[in-house]
Amino acid sequence: MVNKRLLVKNLLAHNDENSFYDKKRFIRIGEKEGKAKFLKHVCALANSNPRNNSFIVIGVEDEDNTIVGVDFFDDSKIQNLVNAYLDNPPIISYENIPFPHLPEGKVVGLVTIKSNGKVCALRKNIWKYYGGSVFFREGSISLPKAFDIELKDINSAAVATIEQHARNNIELTLDAVINFMNVRHADLKSDYQVFKEQFVVCWAGNIKKVNNQFYYSRVDIELINEQVKLFYSALDEITITYDENSFSTLEYVQLGLGSQQKYYPLEEMVITFSENGKYTINSELVFKPPQYDKRTLHHVLNTNNALLQKLEKKITLNTAESKDLKNLPATYLICYLNGFEEAKEQMERARGLLKKTNNGAYLSLKESLRILRKVRYN
């Protein structure tokens, strides 16, 4: 098994950006330009490596390789995005890799790209790139090329060496379990489970019991063998179940207007472990958004827009408005899920304004955008 933290370290230590490896300070696939650039790099790396893995490391300063991290990015639907925009799409995964020195909630993103051996191309126009465009890597740059160019295998040996150097061992596994339970989450209820005598899953969180069901909040879950963070949320609650073959979570989100809050199932994740040392992760969106009267939501939308205008003009909010501001991201999300398209644009507009507040509104905004991303890519 490949230890993904060691893999990231090996990529950063021994390689400049090249035809199988790229690094980014961050990506923004929620915006059209950011989505287009991400798809361009995925296309180029897939075409430049038809026989082996390519990688994008996210959360690293370009000049000196300093690991600064990014927010935990929970996007199990990223393959759907690639399938929608690329012909002959590669198999792609996004994994969140914890590093000990990073603040809580910050990780390094690792995108792994596996070509299907055929020329990958843009399927349709996006931003300034035209449908039918084909990209390849030249050094650290992704450039358009002729469609009938031959795919060449030039990196298999280099990638195999890097992955071999990142293999896990029992010392790394034990150290990681002890660090997870006794250091990083000493203040939380922690547990672990071993599957098929090979895989170790650790989880931690605040726990409560309701109607004979245990719920976890402030949850952190890691697949220790590969140093991959499977789930992290400071707000939402989940249930955890497991048997000898699988580990499952069901995530809930709290939504509602005013005091009428309710928990809604969002997504179920099931990790199935095999005897041959492999595992699969399957996620299913089970979310059914709450429905409200359109006139009520129109009033909520206007109220939220007025709050943003006051923030932009630096007008002091009263007590009631401050309370509404804290709920603004969740109510914008409800508006969008009920057909008010402009609510998404307003959420993006609110990003910079809420980041300057200290009442939890910005954290709520990030959670609402995460839910929105899941629903859209589904």
C-alpha cells in the first residue's frame, strides 16, 4: 500500500513540475475559469502519461515547495465533472492528506490521474478553451497539441520508483494510529478498527446517543495505511457502522428557516475491503432538500441580499441582523435548492465579506458550498 503522505513528500523533494506531476497553491472548480484550468491540466497529464499515474499536489507554494495546505475538499463527484467535460476521460481521485504541522481542517490535496490509454480531449467549450482541444505537458506547462499526436510512455519507471519509495510499513502505521488518538484528538472520543488484517481506520468526534443511535459531530476519519483523510466536518453530524468487510458513514446536514431546524441525510459512504489487499469507496447522495413556500423564500433572499449590501458599505448590524447573518449561508442554500438560481452567485459574493466576520458565518458558508457542490455534480 502506498502511504500518500510519503508520496507527496517524494514528489515535492525530488521533482520539479513535469509531464507526470503538477503542483498548485489551490484550485477553484466552483468557478468557470478554475474549472476550465483544472480540466486542462487533467487532460494534459492523462495524455502525457498513457501507462502510469500522474499527480497534482494542491496546497503547496510554487516557489519554495512550502506545504501550507488547503481546506478539506469533500468531493466524491469529481469523476462526474471529468466525465462530463472530457472525451476518453481518465480515472481520477481526489484525496485529502493530513500533515502534522497544518492547522485543524487543513490538508494537502492529492489528485491522482490514470489515463485509459486513449487520447483525452475537451468534449465541449468551457471558458476560453474550445471543445475538441487536446492538451499535453511540456515541462511544467500544459499546451494544446494536434489531435492525432501519438501517445508516448516515457515516465513509467520514474513513477514506479516514486511509488515504491512511498510504501507503507508497520512502524509508520503504528505511529500514525497513536498520533491520531493520543495527540491530535486527545480531547475527543477516538476509536479504530482493523479490516482484513491489513487496513486500519481511525475515527474521532464528539458523540451523543439519540433513540439508541450514536451520532458523531466534529468528526475526523482517516484510512491510516494510506494517510488519507476520509471525512472531516466541524459542523455536520454522521453515523458510523461497520462489519468485518466494510466501514460505512451516513452524513446529516442541519437545515431550516429560523427555529425550525431539521436533520436531513446527505450522503452515504461505504468502504469495502477485500482479501487481496484492495478496497473500494462508493458514495451515494441520498439528499432530499426541504421545500418551502416561494413567497417566503423570496423574502428571505431579499433579506440576505440587504445584509450583504450593509457589509459591503461597512454599516454596523443590529443584534437581529447579526443573528440572520450567521444563518445567511444556510438560508441561501435553501433558496438555491428551491429554484432561486441567483442564491449561488450571492453565496460566492459573500465569501470575501463573511471571511472578515468572527461569528461562524464563514465556516457555515464553506459547509453550504460543499453541500451545493455535491448536489450539482451528482
